[in-house]
Amino acid sequence: MSQITTHILDTSAGIPAQGVAVHLFRQQEEDWTAIASGHTNQDGRVTDLLHNEEILPAGVYKLRFATQAWFDTRGVNSFYPFVEVVFFIRDAQHYHVPLLLNPFGYSTYRGT
């Protein structure tokens, strides 16, 4: 399993958000460097963002979720064209970053 995984649940519809582009970046001073990208599967999950053995160094990272396309395909007006979640990686642990999404709000937490 990838060191970083995520999933998206559209809480307004009660279904996983399939086909959403997810991009991982690492902060280096004031700049962000793209590291990896993927798309959510039929369960709204990205489990293979990094290669199985790849361990990221400690630092500040962000996941960028391209949410507008998801709502556009469903014909739903939304407020956020994308969502960015910024977080620390401190060690080689597994980091799961879920996104609970609706057209006018979102929440996230560190999952397991």
C-alpha cells in the first residue's frame, strides 16, 4: 500500500466520488513541487499514489483534489473548484487523508 492514501465521499449524495484527479505536492521553501497524481477509483479511493516501497522524507505536503469536474459531471453547482489539504509527514508511517465533500463545504481528518 502507498504511504499516502485518500478517499472522497460526496456526502450530499452519499456516494464515493469516482474519477476525481488527485495531485500530491511537497513544499520546498516557498514553492510546491509535484510528486505524484492519480484518480479516485469506483470506491472513491486512491491507494496507489506512491509506489509501494516509496517512503517520503519528513516535510509539508498537500493533496489537491480537482472537485469541480466531479460536480460538473453530476450537473451540480458547487462553490469550490478544488480543495487543497496541507499536512505534515513526520516519519515513515502510513498517512490516510479522507475528504468528505459536498457542493458548499468539505471536511477532512487523518484516517487510518
